[in-house]
Amino acid sequence: MGADAAGGLHRNRETTMALRDAVAAALAEVEGGAGRISGLVVRDDGSAGLVLDVAGLATSEAERLQAAIEAAARRAGAGSVRVILTADRGAAPAAAAARAPTVPGIRRLIAVASGKGGVGKSTVAVNLAVALARAGHKVGLLDADIYGPSVPTLLGITGRAKLDGNKLQPAVAHGIKALSMGMMTDPGKAIVWRGPMASSAMVQMVENADWGALDVLVIDLPPGTGDIQLTLAQKLKPDGAIIVSTPQDLALVDARRAVAMFGEVGVPVIGVIENMSGYLCPHCGEASDPFGHGGAEAEATAMGVAFLGRVPLDAGLRAASDAGRPGEGTQAEVFARMALRVAAAAAL
């Protein structure tokens, strides 16, 4: 990345942080908002999102408070303002080991997230879930990337999800249970939903599916820090989040934003995974770093977050993914090591 581009990213980040501080200060002055506002996210385009707890308020009071909050955020300089309403006043405990299950039968919920798309998050989520199952855990995988579901392809799942007694039945593949919006829509059809509808679908796929008894449900989130991520944190209270990033600066900027978002809503970050980290030529054996090397590890250290490991570029993993299989051999070993770290951190 050139100096001008890097400088532009730095200035843009500073501008966003300054706007976030201004919006936070304005919200603190809203009458009746104390203790009810959480999960404030301000994006580089100037838009803002937050969660408003309206437990105990009459409808008219909740509407008045929401309007006051939106007005305050706009006066502070925010563009569009998205407010997600919830009536759950329970505070999220800080440690995964202290959390009670929020979904009956599922001991732990772990979100796999990224600040931006194109970093291989879904491939990591699938292979990590399979690695956890191979380590002896009962594992489910929810593809919550509503707009771009890829888990059916990565696991070789075909056909539609079935209903049994008004419960969605996850498919079983490679030792894990899996459910995806891609199992409920035509493959070539685009899903054009607004944020609240997509968020509601994600929650229903967790709560209204027949997952049975699971040690952990891995949730492959869509990229970014929007409605679905905020709804997940507030409604389902995951026990931890894993951030996937590539090593280059552009992806790391968004990885920082994802870590900050989970911190704002009280979800512990289990660690960071550096994907597409280095490439070994299968013909000449020369090592190269087309996306850089070590950036995610350095960023994790700077943020005080655990570094879970690197996943190198590998044509074999790409071919396995396209064929609907998890990685084998060296790649499986990479994910097995990460699975052990995740299992320890999440107290599986």
C-alpha cells in the first residue's frame, strides 16, 4: 500500500473515531437514555447504529426516546441512524465460562466474523467447525451470511432444509450439523431483504431449528458491523467471537472495527485468525507473501487479543472447498491446532 493510500486510511479512521466520540457524547445527554443505549457503531460513511433497550417503557415512551436518540446522533454529525430495539435488560457477563446457555441444548455460541468481505471467513468457519468435531465435540454450524450463503457449497450439501414438527432440520455433513439460508432458497436467486428481516431470520434459524444437544454452535456471520451482528450480540449473547482477517492493512482496518464492535456489546473476542498468510509455490518451492505476512498477529497483539494462528494460501484447500469437503493433511492440522485453542478459550 502506498504512502498516500495509507495516509488516507489513517485520516479516514481518525475522522470516524472523532465522529463516534461526538455521537457518544451527544447520546449521553439524551434524557432517559442512561443505561439503555449500547453497541454504538459509527462507520466510515458517517452512518451510525446502536441498540436501545426499551424494557419497561410504554410504546409512546419508547418511540419518543428513539426519536430523541436519532435526532441527537444527527446533530452530532451522523448521517443515517439505525436503532435496534430490544426489551432484554440482562447484562452480558464478561467471561465465556460464566455464561449460562442462551439457547436450550447448546452449551456455547461462537461467532466467526470479519470486518470486510473477501477474507475467507466462511472457509475458516467451516474448517474450524469440522476441526472441533474431529476433536470430539458435538458441533453445529449456522450460515448467518443471509445475503451470500456459502456453507452448503463448502460442505457439499444439496437440497432444501426440511421441516419436522415446525422445526427446521439441519443437514449433517462431515460430522457436524449445518443450516443455511442457501438451503431454503433457489441457488440463483438473490435475497433482497432489509436488515431487520435478515436479523430476524438469523435468530429464527438458531432458536427454531432442531439442533439437538450441541457443545458449540459456530455462527458464520456476514461481513461488517451492521444489524445482524448487533442483533446476534443482543438477542443470542454469544460466548465469544473469532475475527478473520488477511494480513494487509486494508483488511486490518476493518478487523479493528469488528473487534471494537464486539467489545461495545460485551461479547468477548476469543482471538484473531490470519487467513491467506503466505504461499508456497508447489512447483519451485519458493515462499511468497502476496497479501503480506504477520499483519493480523501484530494487530492482535496491539489490541490485546489472542492470536489463534495462520492459514496459508493453498490450492488444495481451494479445490477441497469447491468440491464440498473440508481441508485434509497439512491444512487440517492447521485448523486442528486452532480448534484446540478455541476449545480452551470457550471452556468446551
